[in-house]
Amino acid sequence: MTGRRRSVGILATLVLVVSACTSGASSPPSGPPSSVPSSAPSSTSSNAPSSEPSKAAEPVTITWYHIQNNDPGLSLWKDLAAEYTAAHPNVTIDIQANENEAFKTKLTALLQQGDIPDLFQTWGGGGLRQQVEAGLVKDISADIASWKDTINAGALSMYAVDGKNYGIPFDLGLVGFWYNTKSFTDAGITKPPATWAEFLTTVETLKAKGITPIALAGKDTWTGAFYWAYTAVRNCGQAGMDKAVTTGAWTDPCLVKAGEQFKQLIDLKPFQEGFLAAPWDGAGSGAAAMATFNGAMQLMGQWLPGTVNANSGGSRPIGEGLGWFPFPSVEGSPGDPYDGLGGGNGFAVGKDAPPETVDFLKYLVSLDAAKRWGALNSGILPTTVGSESSVTDPTMASVLEGRAKAKFVQLYLDQATTPELGGAINEAVAGLYAGTGTPESVTQAITAAAAGQ
């Protein structure tokens, strides 16, 4: 899904390969929302690991870096590692749990030293491709051939480069519209909009009732880029998106049309006051705006509920008053109305990792492990086939339903491309809602950035 890349050495890519998922000009938070209560119970299971005990007599140590640094995810990963080592007594798993940004800093240092972890967090896409081209990760295609069909095919494709697998996803979410059901009721809106025309009408109806239609974190440009990316998916379809990502040519008329439709929304002035300076999280943020009902809707991934409720100050948590609906269809467009925009979490295998690493990874995404993740309702949406029913939270179940209908899920554009190009995409789109760009200038800026790589 990524474009032509120059061959790069390890030192030249140290910063690039770990720069996905930062704030500002790159991607959204990954992993369970940090606001999940630390008191959430850790799931346990009496099931033994499904893989065969290791035949190697020699002691083996697997270094494992992940970003689930809060419960319940922190405890669940620890439990699964303990279960695996109990069944494989010659294996020791050195667990390194880091906060998202701390992980990237640490990984950069490790790669610089040539000390590549055996198993480490990845979001796939352009960052994984750079790691592949730098010779940092292992081709595990043959190792997973017998069980790869147990993983959601769309999710698995995000961790492949040129048809070869270098990682496995354990989570795949979908961006969609989260909305305050009370705001809709107060405005007399009885059902979520299904088409782009209906969506624009919904925005106008909310404004007429004195309700701010949309909360937007304009300071963190990846949030606004979701709108342009989704209208692009609708107008270009999978073939058009693949063409843009792989060729670096972003001036197709379908992409200009995406900008024109986003500008239709912008011209309605739907965002909260001061949105251009609002970060995604924290004081004065887009999440806080929605938490305090200063925004009826927000286009965001599955991590939104936890972050919004964490910004409510504890006085007005949204809770059951939060609903979800998929991005509206665009009449007459070639894109499938069920196609999505999303991403998630996975693990790559280091180039020198012992064989036991892939076996351990198989256990981490086993059906039992995936169901335990789903049962936590923590924002992780497991990718293992058959685990979907374990997610019981109604809004998360809605996201899963949307994911199940999608024949194509476009990875976040700032992860599907290189970190540099992803930043250029986000900044170009930001110019549109800041009033300094046009639908044409967005595509021209992105194409120029792609050509400069």
C-alpha cells in the first residue's frame, strides 16, 4: 500500500521508522485509551498455550517491547507471557512496556545501537516498509502460512510489504462519527445521516438549534486530515487510493473532488470556537469540547470514548449517551459505501529474533487471547476471526459491525505513506480548514512532497 521508496541504511532511518503515531503532523493514538481505569480487572484463563512446547533445550530469551503501559492491557499481556513461559520453560520473555512516545524514543536508540528487539510494536504501512528496506525485520511469511487465515485479512494486509508478511496485527479499528445522542435529540434529529448530503443537512440543523455541530482538534492536524482522507476513499475507491499511494501522484480529479466536498463542510462553519488551536487531548482540546457538549459530533477512531470521558472532569461523562455511525456515503462516487479508514496495533519480528518469537506471537493472537482482549471493552478490537462476539460494549460493537462490512480499509494516510509524506498530507489538509488552501493546492502540495522523497 505504500509507494516507491529509496533504499535506506539503518542509521538514515532511525528516526523515520519509529515516528508514526505522534501528535501534530502524524497519526492518532494507538492502543487502549490511556484513560482506561487502572482498576479494570485483568482477565485470566486456564487455557494453556495452543502451540507446542519448544523443542529447543537451550534457554531462549525474547525481548518484547509493547505500548500497553496501563491496565487492563498491561496485565493481560503480562498474563499471556506468563502462560506461554509456563508451557515453554526454556523461554524467558523480557517485557518492556512503554508509553507511546517513550517507546519511539527507546526504539530509536536501540536501532542506533544495532540492538533490535525480537518483538516490537508496529503500525504497519510506510514505517514498516522503511524497517523492511533497512533490513531490521524478519520475513515471517512461511512461519505463519499455516495459521494466517485465522487473522482478519484486511488487517493482516497492513503488515505486509510487497506481498511478504513482517508483522501480525492484534487490533484493527475504524474511524467513524461519534455523536452525543442528547444533542441529536435536542435538535430533533431522529437518526444519523447516511449520505454526505444528509450529513450537511444534519450540520445545518444542529447550528439552527444553537448546537455546535463538530468538535475538531485543529492543532493536531491528523484529526482534520481524517475528513479529507475519508472523502477521498469515497470518491476514489480502493483502486484510486492504491494508485495515489503507490505512484506518488495525488492530483487525480477524485482527490480534488474530496477537497471540494470537505470545503462544503468547512464553509458551514461547523467547528467549535478556537478549534484551530485545540489539541486532541487535554485542556482546551477537541476531546474536552465534545465532553462538555461543545460539539455534537467528532470524526475519530475507536479510542474516542475513553479520551472524551477522561476530559469530562468527572462531572458530565458521556457514557451511554455516546453513539457511532459510519462515514456517510457519497452519492455517485465509485467508492464502496462500506469502505473504511482505520488502523490499529501489531507487532513486527526483529531480524535476529529466535524462532520461538513467532510461536509466542501466535499465542498472543490466539482465539482465546483475542476473546480476552475483546471482553475487556478497552478500545482494542481484536483481529482474530471468531473473537468479534467478545466485544459487548454497544458502541464498540457498532464499530465492529462497520469493520465487518468493509471490503477495503485504507490505513491512515500518514501511516500508509512515509512519516514525511504523512506529515505533508496532514499539513496540506490543515490549510484547507484554516482558510489558506484550496482543494487543488492540497493535492499539488502532497504530490510535490511525494516527488521530493
